[in-house]
Amino acid sequence: MTYKQQRTLTYTLFLLVPVVLFLGAFVYPIIDTIILSFHEWDGISPERTFVGLENYRTLFGLERFHHALANNLRWLAFYLVVPTLAGLGLALLLDSDVRGTYLFRTIFFIPFTITTVAVASAWRWLYEPTAGMFTTVLTALGLARYNQNWLGDPEIVTYSIMAAKLWAWSGFTFLIYFSGLRNLPAEYIEAARIDGASPLTILLRIKLPLLWPSTIVVLGIAGVDSMRVFDIVWSMTQGGPFESSSVLAVAMYETSFARYLMGLGAAFAVALLMLAAVVVMPYIYYLSSRVEDIRE
């Protein structure tokens, strides 16, 4: 074997390792889940019973599926709008000459470094309806009439969980936007100021357009995370009360591992995969087109 052949073989073997890992850890589970969605299985029996599209007929007829899907769409709208604007606002505030900037940067970013389970535990205490901080503060201010059963009211529970996620997630969007602001060409901003442009004009005409790459990163990751939201919901309410805060991932987990309806749970997973593809694929296409534009 020549040296060139040995080198080619070595490169091939090194490339095979990540390919095999990717196929085994990602592609195979997806294919097996899709196949499982056409079967009835309790997760224990050695045999699976083929039922065709019955799991999907059952799925689309379930009210909790439609409610979980609606909650996922609410989470998508929340992720794309609220943390994005909050992070941008914080970044713009600290990009100015404010005293204690380094301290505030740390304060804003620390929540993002805390694990989701810890965030959920802390906010469950804050939301406690009898002795929680929100109840105590509102009562002390004479606003007891505004006290709520934050995690026990089906009408507001999802938004209460979103508030906890906003506190934790805004640190990430703040970091992305703050880094983007610090990398803006200073000469553009100085030239606009010399020409007499107002701060609002500079923001709308210079800073925001130049921050578009940062916005693409934030929105892309936000879209992906909104589809796989699970841990914060499960840790705070497990989808309750009465499945009012459930999302597709929670419904999938509960169906598969609490009710042992693996086939129906796989159908939930496939529905979530399709929804994620609808959300993520346009983002991937856009990034690919931008890469082609840069190359040209």
C-alpha cells in the first residue's frame, strides 16, 4: 500500500467515526420513532402490533394534542418576540456610558448560567400562592386583590412559566446583541453624529440594520428552543393543571412513559418533528443563501 493510499485510508477511518455516531445517535432513532408511530406497543412486550395510521387518527382527535400544539405556537411567538426585545433593550442600555456596566452585565447574564431545574424551583417558590414572594410583596403594597394562583390557574399558568423562562433566557439574547453592538463600525456612527443624526435615527438606520446577523442567530436559536421546550414546563407544572400548560414534548413524554402508549407517544414525537421542520427549515435555507451570497 502506497503512502497516498495509507493517508486516504486514515482520513476515511477518521471520518467514519463521526458519521457512524451521527447515524446511530440521530438518524436511527428518528427512523425507528417514525416506524414505531405505526405500531401499538407498551414498551415491554417483545412484539409490536402494526396498526397503520390508527395512532395518527387518535392523535388528531385528542383535545390535549390540539391544546399542546397551541401552547407550542404560543411558546414560539414568545421566544421570537419577548426575550429578543428584552435582550436588545438591555444591550442598548449597557452600550451607553452607564456607571456599573460590568456589574450589570454580570447580573443580566448570570440567570442564563443557572440550570433549568434550579430556575424552576426558585420560581415555584416565588409563585407560591400563600407565602411566595409575589404574594407577600403585593400584600405588603396593599395590592392583595392582584394575587393569583400563578401555577394553578389554567388561564395564566403558561404565561407564568414564560415569565420564568424570560428571566433565564434574556441573558443569552443580551450577550449576543451586546457583542454585536461592540463590533459595529464606530466610524459609521460617528459620521452620522457629525451629520446631525438623532440617537433614534442612528438606532433605526445604522445600529439595527447592522445587528441583523445577531438577530438571525437569536431568532434561529429561539425557534429551535421553542419547539423543544420541555424541562421548564415539566419542572414547574408537569403540564398541569389539567394539562393546560402542556406542550408537545411533555405530552409525548407523559403518553409514552406514564401511559405506556409508545406508538401514540411516537406519533406525538413525529408531529413535533414536523412542526420543528416547518419552523427550522426556512431558517436553514436563509442561512445557506447568505453563505452563497458571501461566497459570491
